[in-house]
Amino acid sequence: MKLSNITNENLILINESFQTKQEALEKMTSLLKREGKIESEDVFLKALIDREAQSATGFENGLAIPHGKSDTVKEAAFVAATLEKPIEDWESIDPENKVDLIFLLAIPSAESDSTHLEVLAALSTRLTHDAYRQNLLAAKTPTVFMERLDKEKEEEAPVPISKDAPLIVGITACPAGIAHTYMSAEALENAGKELGYRVRVEKQGANGVEDPLTPAEIQEAEAVIVAKDVQVKRTDRLKGKRVVETSVAAPLKQAKGLIQRALEAPAYKGDSSSNEDEQEPENQSTWEEVKQAVLTGISYIVPVIIAGGMLLAFALFIAQTFDMQELYDTEGTFLNLMRELGGGMLGTLMVPILGAYIAYSIADKPGLTPGFAAGLASTLIDTGFVGGLVGGLMAGYLMKWMKANIRTSGVFSGFVSFWVYPVVSTIIIGVLMFLVIGKPLIWFNDSLVGGLESLSGANLLLLGAVIGMMVSFDLGGPVNKAAYAFCIGLMAEGNFLPYAAFASVKMVSAFTVTAATVLFKKYFDEYEQEVGKSTWILGLAGITEGAIPLMLKDPIRVIGSFLIGSAVTGAIVMSYQIGLPVPGAGIFSLFFLEGAGFFEGALIWLGAPILGTIISTALLIALKIQRYKKLQQS
């Protein structure tokens, strides 16, 4: 797009001395009126202020792009201004932003989805490049400024990053391996382009390792960013490189800062005591290590749980739909085998896999064998999910101690790795599980299950509310996963009520984003509105991460609103004692609800999140209106 076509020299201000944002908006609006671009200054100024109340129009590196859409605008135009002294209190995405370059856009309402987006895209793309921005700031006259508007290719480095630019590599991994893993990778890549770096990110997600880093890329890299909430694979590759470790959500907020930190980070030393392919992260507290290990274990059992649950659902659906209950119950038939396969994945495999990968997170590959043994022992003595979790942690730390204290080299290293480690650790774990902690774990598990089964009235309401708030607190993060682990553990013991509440609540945040952004567009920017159009679909699939973009922009108001509606939803579903024995089915869970007839169960299970959505949406809009009024007053 040729920007000079929608402005002129009379709409260019050079080295202005605005003291406040309000003064800048008023002066630039008056220029639009003088040039015949708008009919009413007051109407357009109100449109500008309304837009300012929705979200920040200041960005970073001194840039602000206020914009108003109104019927009073005769034709699309913009006013540009360079400032002699920056405006320091312009509300911006970067809190440290001091505005010295302003582009004020005036767009007719009829062109809000065409010209508006086209101009914004053209400006934002060009202004991310420092050379282009500096050339505009250096212009001494409106004529020179106009000449430079459309010379981004001559005046700045080419948009594609040079193949000779320094390389930054990264690894992203989250517990579910779905949303955060890929969103964080994209944020790092975009930040690298803006800073002039090539960025290559390996995603360790739900589909395994995608876009793996090559040895040559790691060797060439100036620094490495590891954004993770679970243990990542093959960290030994990073020895000797500058490495910064952070949470998987951090790049969504501060990707540029992470790149700068990585370039100044110390060299990663790895774990010299291990001969395995994967190494221990450094400088990690025990609590962080335990939390990461549990999240890693959960991330590995999620696909097993979903697959097992859907196999059971498939067999049950066929049996009920085609009146094949006898085949379903007859040993050796296809339906019975599918039922047994699904049940085996949930009842036999789930806990050993949990224990194995918790231990794997702590002690790498040697931890797998005692971890599996701990999980299997838990299944044999009926300590359930809790036993697998505790046993996996014991196996991991036992193997970590053995690796640090039982070392050898040469011909004996293979004997230690393939005999001493697995055999000795499995024997020790078996003794501990069967003779030491087995009975306390059985007592704890039975007490927990029995206590929950005896809950009624207000206690059920409270449990449902707590589960609901945990689901929406961090939208797929550690708190959400803790609620998931709790509900799945109880499901394995035959208590299906908590998971029904969990699955129902997952729709609240997604539905709220769609309802708020579609029905109350005034309080949300274009990006948020676009996100809202499809978030409800993710909610039907049981995916909460779709609400993350809205949460990141305004966490206190958004999360606060989600929590209230989610608590109400969880409390309602639990109070009616609706059960759900099939995990991961999303909206299709309606067909597998227990504790009520089909229509009654569907009305409660689906009606509760709709009510929760109404509550959360009302609260969110009320908080947005309050903020809007404060901004208008200021």
C-alpha cells in the first residue's frame, strides 16, 4: 500500500511540542477538519477517545498509532507527527515506551474491515524496522517526511532476515503440547526478526519433536532459549552454549527481553555425571523440579487417557445404538475387545506411564524402569493415581542419587547402565512400595475416595467451585493441570463426578471470550475481536488455551471474570451429581453422562457453562466499562 496516497504535507507535523496525549489528539483532529477529511471534530475526537479506552495504542520504540472509525470521516486519511520532546505517559504495550512518533488514523465506518486493516498492517510492518522509523524521525520538513513514507525498501534493511544474520535457537515445550508450545515459538521468531536475528525453534509438543534443531544450527547459535513447563529432551546438545531457561508462557510477554538475556547468559555445563542423552537443568529448586516432573508425567498420560476413553466410548456407543449389548459383554468379541483395550489403557497403563515419566523428568532415561515399576506396584496394591505420583517421584530421586554416586567408566559403564541401575532401583522401589509406603498410601487413597463419595450439599458445591476456579485460573497451566490430575485420579477409582465438573467448566472461558468480543466490540481491539470469533469452537473441544490472547492483554480483569463464572459452573454440575466416565470427549461428553437421563444431564452439564459464561461476560464488560470511564476522565 502506498501510504502517501492517504495523507498530504499539510497533515505532517515536524518536531511538535505536545505536552499530553489529549493535546496531541485534539491538534491532529483539527488538522483533519481543516483539510476536509472529517465533518465534525467533536464526533471524531470522541471516536478516538472511545478507542483509547479499549486498549493501549502506544507500542514500543517511541511509536503510537491512535485511530478512530466514524461516519463523520469523509475519506480515509492519517496525520503524522514527530515530537521534539517525548510524551511519557501515553498508555502503551511497553510500559517504558516514550512516544515521539505518532500516526493518527481516520477511517470511515464503512471501511473498518478493509482500509483500516490495510493501513494498520502497512504501518505496523514498516515501523517495526528501526532504519525506517529513524529516517522518518530525522525528516526536517513535511516534504522530506512524505518522500520517505514509501521508501522503506531503499531506506531500511530488507524485510527477509539475511542468511548471514546471527542465529538464535530455542526449544519450547508445555504440558499439553498444543497451544503454548507453538505460540511461544512464533513469538520468539517474530521478536528475532525485529531485532535482526535468525531464529529457529524446536517444538516439543503433542506431536513429538517438530522442526528439530540440527547439530550445525546449535553449533552456530549465539544463544539458546528454552521455554518450558515440562522436561525437554536432549539438553546435552546445549553444553557450552549460552542458555536461558524460562516458562513456556514467558515469550508471549517478553520475547525480545529473553533474546537479550540469552545473549548475556553463562555457558550451559550440563550434567557431567551422566552418560545418557539427556541432562539435568541447572540451578533448579527442588520444588520446581517436583512440579516440572509431575507436569511431565501428566503430559505423557493425557493422550493415553483420551485414546482409552474414546475407545470405551466408541464400544459403548456402538453397543447402545445397534442393540449389541450381548456382544459388548461377551468375552472375545470385537466390541468386548475394544472395551477391554480402552479399559486397559485407563486402568492398567495410565498409572505406570505416570510414574515412569515423572521419574524420567527427574533422572532421564534411567528413571523409566523404576518409574514403570513404581506405577505398576501402585496398580497391584490399589493405591491408584496418588501411588503412581509418589512412586514416580521416589523412583526419580532414587535414580538421580544412584547416577551421582554409582559411577564407572570403560567396559563397566555398560554393565552399570543396563544392569545395576534398572535391577537395583526396581528392587528398592518394590520394597518401598510394598513394605514401607504401601499401607499409608492405601489409607490415604481410600480416605480421599471415601470422603469424596460421602460429600453432599454445601461440600459438593464447594468442591465444584474450587475445581472450576482451578480450571480457568491459568488456562492450561500448572493449576489447570493439577485439577486435571485430581479429577483423572478419582476417575480411575470409579468416582466420575469431579471430571464431569472439570469438563463442563472448560467451556466457560472460551465462550466468554466469544460472547464479550462479539456482543461488546467497543471494548476490544480488532485482534481480540478476531480471536473471539473462533474461541467458542475450541471451548466445545475442551481447549481453554484459546482465551490466552485476551488474558495476556488484561490478566486481572479477564481471569477475575473467568473465575467467578467457572466457580458457579463447577458448583452446579457437582451439586447435581452428574458423572462423566469418558475423558477428552469435548462436547460429545453429552452422550456419556451418568447420574441423570440424557436430556436432564445434557441440560445441566451444558446449561451450567452457559450460565457461567453469562456471569463471566457480565463481570468482564462491567470491569471494562469501569476502566473505560476512568480513561475518559483522565
